[in-house]
Amino acid sequence: MPLLEIQNLVTAFHTPAGRVPAVDGISLSIERGTTLGLVGESGCGKSVTAMSVLGLVASPGRVEQGRILLEIDGDPVNLVTLPESRLRRIRGGRVGMIFQEPMTSLNPVFTIGNQVAEAVRLHRRVSRQEARARALELLRLVRIADPERRLDEYPHQLSGGMRQRVMIAVALACEPELLIADEPTTALDVTIQAQILELLADLRRRLGMAILLITHDLGVVAETCDHVAVMYAGRIVERAPAAELFSNPLHPYTIGLMAARPEERAGNTGPLAAIPGMVPQPREFPAGCRFHPRCNYTRQPWCVAEQPQLRELVAGHFVACHFAGELDAPHPPEATGA
């Protein structure tokens, strides 16, 4: 069985303006020792999916439907129905999380050593000295230079890349079976991004953990992921092994994302290709296919009236498009001079 299986997950926020469905019926699974990339533009529901897995969706949001099954000692445990006391033991224990912005995730008034050691002591019965020794071991594991000195420094004394390494150390404190990395390379320069991604890949191999990598960067996904799920407006629109998806994208949204990658422009000095429009707000999701207002392939009346369901077109390759597999040779969105 998969280490993590999400079945028909619906997470919504209930506001004075009405119900806002941020995640609307998604299903995913992650096997042990593999990396699943969850990709899409900002506002598609990727981070809310991660928060749902961890039981950290803030009020007025809540998981309304579906199951989130984590394999624990050979049995599937539904995280949605667990009491908070058991969820706390799983967070940071069996499931680790790297949040988007380390400068706001780390406490500025505590030393690095204190914060890493605290993560250890929350889940293991160890002395302060043992927790500090484990913190030092973790800083070495994530390749922080001069770790003995860094233990007694504060977050503001570290570079952005080093702070991200500290966040990874905190997430790995109790050797989780699943690591959720939410935009782990955001705001880092290209060289540091590559180092962080290499570190995550190395840790996955050494520790045998699974990774849910949330990102909008297809280049990152191509380098690091075994499988990819493409998310748009709260739903999964395409899911496949990474090599298959990059060689044969089938959903118009995925095709548009691929065409907008800078690396697709080798030898092309023209303007960047772009998908017209923006991701709709959850309370403004259109009827039918949610991508149809931005799609070059929209056909009346099907795309406007009927919401497509995921279907398997190639072995292991699922797509939610009425006409996927029937379209002419993919043509990317028109380039924009903006």
C-alpha cells in the first residue's frame, strides 16, 4: 500500500461571503522512497493540500470530505478523523514539514540549537544534552558549515540558504517517513536552489523517506521528482510519472506551463509564451472545465457545461480533459509582449 493516499479530499473555508472550496475533490498517492511533485500556479490549492495532510488548516477552513490515509505499522490510518493529540505526535514525528519562508518560520529570539533541539524533545524522551547533541548531528547532516558555532547563533545571523537548511534539519529531527516540502527553494538564488535540491535528493536516498514537493517550478520537478500531479483551481488536472508527463503532456494547462518555461526558449529571442488570464478565485470557479476561459482548445458546449474527470489515457497517465488524446499537435499559448 502507498505510504500516503489522499482520497477525494475537499477542504473549504467558510467566510461571511460564503463557502470557498480551496481544494475540491483531489486524489493522490505517494510510495515510500519516492518524490511526488505537486505543481501549479499560485492560488491553485497546493499549500492548502499540504496543510490538510498535517491537520493545520486554520479556521474558518476545514476538511469537509475525503480521507487522508497514512500507513503506520502496516495499517492505513485516516488522519482526518484522528484526535489532535495523536496528530501532534505524527507531525514532526512520522511526517515532517518544510515551510515556505524560513525567516518567518524560525523564532528570531531563540538560537538555532534551541529550535532544532526543541523539535527533538517534542517527540523523543531525551535530556537537554542529548537533544543538543542530536541538533548538532542534524546540522552536520544538512551540511551546515561550522555547526558547533551555528548552534548558538540566531536566525538573522544566517544566510537564506543556511536558514533553509536549518528548516530541513528541524523537519528531519525525528527521521520522518514522509517529508512535505512547500516551495523549499523560494527566494533562494539559483546556486543555493541547486544545493538544497541536491541535499533533499541525497537525504531521500539515505533515509528512505518519501517527499511531497510543492512547487510552481517545472525545472525543479524535472530534476527531482518520480511522479507529478498538476493542480489547477483546486483540482488535479493531470497526473503521471515525471518522464511520461514531460515527454507527453496531455492537458492544455500542462502544455501551457511547459511552453512558458525559459529553458524551452533555447535559440528563441522572442517574447515569453504565457497562459492568458489568471487562476480564478475559489468563489469564482467557472462552470464546466475550470481552465476553459484560458484554454486555446475550448470547444462548446462540452468544456463550458461539463466538468471533466480524471481518466487514464496511457498506462499510469491520467488527465482531466474532454478532448485529451484527440487534440491536434499541441500548440502553446501565443507569446505575449507584456
